[in-house]
Amino acid sequence: MKKFLIQLAAISRFVGDTIRYVFKGPFEFRELTRQCYLIGYRSFFLIGFTSFIAGIVFTRQSRPSLASFGAESWLPSLVSQAVVRSLGPLITALICAGKLGSNIGAELGSMRVSEQIDAMEVSGTRPFSYLVVTRVIAATMMLPILVMYADTIALLGSYMMVNMINKSSFQLFVNEVAVSVTYLDIFSSLVKSAIFGFAIGIVGCYAGYNTSGGTTGVGRAANTAVVVSMVFIFVIDLVSLQFINLFRTT
Amino acid sequence: MNAIVEHSQTKKRVAADNGRESVVTIRDLEKSFGDRDILKKVNLDLFKGENLVIIGKSGTGKSVLIKCMVGLIKPDAGHINILGYDVPYLNEAELNELRLQVGFSFQGSALYDSMTVRENLEFPLKRNMKLFDRNKLNDLIIEALEDVGLAHAVDQFPSELSGGMKKRIGIARTLILKPKIMLYDEPTAGLDPITSREINELINSVREKYHTSSIIITHDLTCAKQTGDRLVALFNGQIQVEGSFKEMSQVDDPEIKAFFNY
Ligand SMILES: Nc1ncnc2c1ncn2[C@@H]1O[C@H](COP(=O)(O)OP(=O)(O)O)[C@@H](O)[C@H]1O
Ligand SMILES: [Mg+2]
């Protein structure tokens, strides 16, 4: 318990430092763009692939229950709400927790144990802004973008499934989606995604930056980064659900 | 040896010992991890222009000692004065100012492995000196690489280099900031005897060209003999004996004897 509290205090300080350095600078524009590019590039294919399949599967499985009420025409509306509100952000965040979290944890972890971070520090180059702040900002900015991309692909998958069962026009599908998805849905999902990104970035960086114990430590850091950020994602998802519901009228 | 014992309030202070100027003064330095006392009242001086070798078994805290000097590890008690800076009490800006004047060669070289050799050397210049002029950067990089005899490796990645080359690049990366003090952590560890000798010669030529004062941590006797003007032994958390290589090898202390008659 005492250890847990100490850990919690250390994490809070880490988050505080990160936010402080975001405003204090130095601002690492080049490194930030590089990190953003890497995040997008690394997970682009996997997120597209899984979202597409999730769209197909979800549509296929929801259809029978809707059909039993004679409410098959609601399918696009149901799917689009599910995708935008929950499926898209969750799939994207979990994939990023896996890919990005392990990547950041292992990269910073091996830089720590091979004394590269110490070397940056003794040459007076303030590694914290360069390594941590850039990665956290990049993750926070890229997650919403990836979520929009995932939503789009998932809905494409869904349309394909709808179209395969009974021919319907793309135009009609898009209209139905546009009607059933509100601005609140989109806005809250993007904010939620940014928070997911922040959590993934912070957890990965914290685990990596504080690695000790050689090669085993690096493995442990990568592992911790993935597991803890996944837990965080579900907790954030649950909390934000409650929070967003305060604003819903229907 | 007892130039300064009293701690004064001023941060800038230069000590003198029989006319020899002391650039590093360490007094009663203590550091423990958990319940393990690693350093117990260490006293040490580094005089201007000398190569000081610290020998000692592995795990006695040699690395901890020099990491305390550059503020990577915070000591529990004691004073460290380097070039007039009171290291444990510096703020971030002052610490950075000092770090630019102290070169640190890490045991494992610690090259940034996502960057080429050129980018490794540029890193402190760009980020610290705000130096972005292509030609100027290039001149400085080539000069530092020529000092260590590796100008041809400028576009290689650290993973493509041998252990000895990495050590040299690591040293070049610190030389590029023109340090006044060099700290070498086991510069020859893990290297073959021939490469080791080349590194020892490099350490000596660095002193000649840059007029550095250096601390060389090693348990390699050849390295101690070739580079050291003065040797001290760190055993059981304290500096036990001091002398030239020849004097040390004749000391009648069982631990030191064991060290020299391996
Ligand atoms: N950050 C740390 N946390 C805990 N123990 C440490 C730390 N750094 C070093 N130690 C311990 O201090 C002792 C001295 O380490 P070190 O200075 O690296 O030895 P060496 O003389 O071989 O360089 C070792 O036993 C090591 O386990
Ligand atoms: Mg060591």
C-alpha cells in the first residue's frame, strides 16, 4: 500500500512535469512532427484492418436482432452510433496501447539502461522535453485523427455488409449515418480519444523513463506500459460514458 | 590534500594546494542506496591538468562517485566543488552551465542509437549552443572526429561500429563541447589489449590538445599505468591510498596488493 502511494506520487509528479514542460519549452517542433508521423505510420494499416473487420462483424451480428423487430432499416443508424461513440475510439486506443505503448516503453527503457538518457542529461540537453513531452503530445494529437480514420473505415465495412445482404445505395447509407450521429457524439469521442492518447503516452513514457535493471527491466517496462494503459483506457471509457450522458438529451 | 574543508556560502570558489589549482574538490561525500552505504566520507581532489586514476573493485561505487559529480546522482551528504560550482546545490541553469564544461565518457559509450554519428555529435551543439549553421557544425564535427581518428565513420549508425570505435565516438561527442574536465568511466572495459592501448593514447592526446584535467576510472592496470599521473584506490567506500603507479604497486595493504598481483 505504501509502495503504491509512493508510485502514485511519482506518477503525479511525472504528469505535472510533462504539463509544465509543454508550456515552458523548449518546444521540439521537428521531433514532435517526427513522432506524429511515426505514430500514424506505424498503426495505419493495423487500425484500418481491424476497424474494417469490426464494422463488418458488428453489422452482421446486429442484423438478426433488428430484423426480429422488423427494424432492419435502423441498422446504419445503430452501427454508426456504436462505431462513433464507442467502437472506433476503443479499437484505436487498444491497438495504440499495444503498438505505441510497448514501443515507447521499450525505446525509452533501453535508452535509460544503456545510459543514453544520462548522456543527454550530462551534455545539458534536457532529455525530458525532447523524449517525453514530444511523445506525449504526439500521442494526444494523433489518437483523435486515427479515431476518425478508424470510424470511417469501420463504417465502410459496415456499408459493404449492408450492401451484400440487400443492395442499397451508398448515398442512402451516408444520409442515415449523418442523421443519427450528432455533433456531441463526434466531439465527445474526439476528446475522449485525446485523453486515451495522453494516457498511453504518459504511461509508456513513465514506464520507459524510469526503467531500471538492465534488459529484463526493458521488457518489464514495455509490458507495464501496455497493461497499465489498457486498464486506463477502460477506466477512462467508463468515466467518460457517465460524463457524456450528463449532456445527452435523449 | 587539505585545501578546503570548510563549506562556504559562495558558489564560486577556487581552491589552491601548494600552488596547484584544484578543479574538483570533494569532501566527506556520502551516498547509500537503501541500507547499503556505498560511499562513506570520500575526500578527493583533482588538480588542474592532471590525469587522476581511480582504481577499485567493481561495485565499490566508482561510477556512483563520478555520477555525483555531474549531478546524475544526488549525494546524501558532503560537498562537491567543481570549477567553483557547488554541485549538489545548483539550480537547473547552473547545473547545465557546469555540465557543458565537464565531459563524461560512459562505460557503455551511451551513443544515441537512433542517430548517425554525425547526429550524435550535432545533438549537444544544436540543442545547447543553438548552433545551426551547416558549415560551422560540419567543421566542428570533423575536427572532433579527427581527434579520435574516425572522420570516415561520420554517416554510420552506432550499431555498425565496433566497441572501440563507439568509445571513441563517445569521447568525440564530449570533446565537441571543449570540456575543461573529462570523466572517463572504465574507458577500456571490454576491449582487447591493442584497442585498449589506443584508447589510453587517445586519453593522453586529449589532455595535450584540450588541456583537460581528467578522472579515469578503471580496473585495468595497463590503463592506469599509461594514463595516470596519480592513482587513488577506492575501497570500502573510501579513498584508501594515493600515489604514483609505482608507489601503489608497492603498497603493503592486502586489498591493494590483491589488486596489483592479479
Ligand atoms: N541507482 C542505483 N540504485 C540502487 N543501487 C545502485 C544504483 N547505482 C548503483 N547502485 C549500487 O551501488 C554499487 C556501486 O555501483 P557502481 O558505482 O556502479 O560500481 P563500480 O565501482 O563498479 O562502478 C553497486 O552495488 C550498485 O548495485
Ligand atoms: Mg562502474
